[in-house]
Amino acid sequence: MGARPSSPLDKRQQQQLRGQVDALLRNFLPCYRRQLAVAVLRQVSGELGPREPAGCQLTRSKKLPRVREHRGPLMQLRGHPPQWQPVFCVLRGDGRLEWFQHKEVFEAGGQPLGSAALTGYTLLSSGHEHLHRLDQLHPHAPGDPTHTEPAPILGEAVSFPLFLQHPFRTLLCFSADTREAQRGWKHALQGGIRLRGTVLQRSQVPAAHAFLDAVRLYRQRLGHYGDDDVTLGSDAEVLTAVLMRELLRAWQAETPAGLQGAGGSGAPAEVRGAPGWQRRLEVAYAVVLARTSAGLRAFQPEKDELLATLERAIRRDLEPVQRQRALAAAGLLVQVQGPLEVCLRQEVDAKLAPLTQALLSPLEASLGAVRTLLARGMDQLSCHLRRNPSGRRLRREVYTFGEIPWDPGLMQACYREPQRSLCRLQPLVAQFGFLGIQSLVFGAQDLAQQLMADAVATFLQLADECLTSALDCNQAVQQLEKVQGLVLKKLASDSESARQRYMRDWLLRIFSPFLQSQLRPCCKVELPEVEGVIQAAGCQALTTEGVYEDVLRGVLLQRIDRELKKTLGTGNSDCDITCSLAVGPGGSSHPTQPRVL
């Protein structure tokens, strides 16, 4: 918040951090290369394999999810010592918040006073929320140097605060003049945080899937089973968070004397205390992020060439690779099915139904809100058409309707219930080592936004096709009402399919790592005959460990599908083990998808 008179890390310490980033990349990139092969094999298998019988009914929106720009005056706590000062803030379309001295500086193209990419931030709109969140992040005793106390000035009365909290960066404190302005900024910032965070999860390119899988598998090798929110953000931001968590654990284990080393043995008291700890984290985060970004940029040409080479090779050898994988999976299934069934009966079966209900309730509320908001918007268009069948007003209403999916204020009704489910879900999934609640919530909100975008695009397309100049006003309204009914039916169909995919994906992400961690001591995969089958395939996308993970997920998926059929009244009861084994990252089904550890 205030000025930083000196860096808490000297040149030697910063160079040491860069060395740790280089070591991370050396260990991570081989895993990433293998997962690129897996992702390409998954993509090619999906293109050439059997299609799902029922496709999407809605037209896919051509507009990509985007952060809606927002701007306006706020007060910011800044300076040394910190004081509330007026600034002009701008939320950019890429999810970056900037603040300027005055509005005129922004309009003239001047440099901002500061900026922050919203990845990893949590937005809090009261001092009580801030302190509660602080206790969650730093549950330490008073006086512990790892406990970051809020500045005393935060205790002053602030009518409409907006606090942006980050695990490794300085707290950003803003305040609006009115509750309405605070609400507008709150919705805009929440949308920016979500869309910045889920950029990889929403991507359909093989490299994004490969990267997320590589991070998960890399962390499993370090003993971190269980999904969590470390995968939110861009590739460089994700790897930075992975390393920063390791560094934070190491630093928190240091004695207070070791902490003093951050500023040297003669460092002033304010550097050795909690503020110095926070500055140390922020400087370290900047150093690690810069080095990680540079390393991934340097890998980009090799990655592009590797993807092209893999696609040619896998398309040529697809059928024999699939056959070898199926043989290996059958052999492994015989070996692990006994211990796996015991673990499922003891640890999963009794908890699957209540967890399914807990996930389903906020999702259904969100999808119901999508339908309500869409129907209201279509009704308003019909009313405007009755009153004014042509002219600038109607065109403006059509534009406003088309912007519903990207308006964070209007979409709050669809986002609210998943966000409220955070506290209810946390104790249910924590027992399985799952710490990705925010990712789960963002996934439900992304799904609601995508369905709304597809429904709006479908309505506008069908309305454009059926409304002609030959129709009078009453006929046009009747056609529009028919379109409305058709779109709602399509939305209901797509919502049912999306609901089932979402539930399967997240139940797999919660239970699958848990099963792997539970079975790891008793299921050592050392089968020479299986190794021989995989080596005969000659494909780097296949390993014994990868097929082993497929087997576990396939058996688990059968359990999940049975539960979903009972709960939702849908599912593939005749899905055999071969189909169940073909599961991709996050649980998405893909024919004969291999995975690799």
C-alpha cells in the first residue's frame, strides 16, 4: 500500500530465485512434452472416433468470453504513510486493473500510477470480510512473523470498500463513493478475476489441456494429490504459483532470525516484521513470474514444432497405439480391481450421493436463473416490437439483449448461488484432499455464461431468419414468440447435457486423486508384461502409470454414472469398462484417451 524504500531481497537472493525457476522448468518441461503427446492423441482419437449421439441444440456463440471494461473514480489507500487519495480506475478487457492520478491522464494516454492483473485475487467488500479471509489464509498466532496484519488505517470507517487480496502480493485497498458504484465495481472485478483465472480451463487447444495435466502430474510427484486452485491463471502465472507455494512453506519454517535475513542482519524493524514479510513475498513473486514467463516463451518454438510432429506421427499410427493401450489397460485392470473395489466401498460409496446433491443444488439454481433471465430478455424484446416495430430504439434493445451474457451485473443472478456454495462445500470435499473450491465455483459460473451466450446467439440468429419486411407487426411478434419457445427447449436440452458433464467432471476431479493417494502404498505397478505391451506401441503418450490412472478413473466413472442416473434420471447405464476408461482431464470423455504420469 505504501512506498517501498528498498527491496527486501538482495541481488544474490533474486539470482537464487531465478535458479529455482530454472530448476522448476527443467523438471516440468519433460512432463509437459509427454502431455502434449497425450493431448494430440486425445484430439485425433476424438476426431476419428464415434460421435456422441446427441449434440448441442443451441448455436455456439462466436463471441469469446471477455472481461467487460469498467471505469470510474475511486479512493485508494496509498502513499507513505498510507492515506486515502482519489484515483481514476480502469478495468481493461484483458482483466488488468489500472489506476491513474486523474481521469484526464487516462484520456490523454498517460501512464498509470499502478496496475495489477487480477489473477489470484479475492475481492472483499468489507473490513470484516478482509479480517476473516486473512485468518483463513494465515491461521497463525499473534506475533508470528508470517501473519500479515492489516494496516491500522483499515480500521477507519470506509463506507463502501473494495479490498483486493492476493496470497503473494500487497493488499489493494479502494473505496467507492456510493453503494451503487461499489456494486458496479464489485461485479466488474469479480468477472475479471474469474475470466483471468479460467483462461486455460476454457481453452479448447491441446496445449492448454496438456499444460494443466502436466502441472497436476508434476505436483503429484511432489506428493501433492488432490486438485486445488493453483491452476487458475495463465501458464506462467500457474507455474509461478506452484513455486511460490513451495517457497512459502520453506520460508514459514524459518526462524524469526532467518526471516531477518530478508533484509540483512542490520535491516530496520519495519523490514523484519510482517510488512517486510509481505514485501518479500511480492518481490519474490515478481522475480519468479518474470523468469517463468521468459522460460515458457523460450519453449514456445519447440512446442509448436513438437505439436506438428506429434500430429503427423499419431495420425499415422493411431490404430496400433489404441490397440496396445487397450491390451495394457485390460492387464492392469485384473491386477488392481480387488484393492480398488475395497477402497471404493469403504471410502467413496457412502459419500458419493450426498456430495452429488451438494454439487447439484447450486448448479441447478444457476441454470434456472439462466432460463429466467433469458426468458425475461426475450419477453422484453417482444414487448418493444409490439410498441415500436422499427427504429433506433428497437435496434438498441436488440443490442442490449445481445450483451446480456457479458454484463456482470445482469448475470449476477446466475453467478450468485455457486458463490454462496463455497462454505457449504468446503467441509464435504476437504476430507478427500480437494482444495479447488474456487475453481469449481468458477466452472459453474463459466458454464452459466456460456449457456446464456449460446442461447442469446441462437435467438438472434433464428429471429433474423424469420423476421422479414413482408411481416406486419402482429405477425412478427408471433414469429418471435415461436422462436422464443424453440430456444427455451434447446436451452433445456443443452442445460441437461451440460449439467451431467459438469457433475461427472468435478466428481472425478474430487475422487480420482484421492483414490490414487489411497492406493499408492498397496498398488505398486510393476508388471513386466504390461510394460512390454506399452513399449511395443512405441508412443511416448503411453506409460504404465498413465494407463494405470485410466483404469482407476474408468472404474470410478462407472460409480459416478450410476449415481448420476439415479439422481438426474440420465446417464449411460450400458457404458462398459472400455468406454469408461476413455476419460480425459477433468473427467471429459474421449474415445481411447491415454494418460501419462
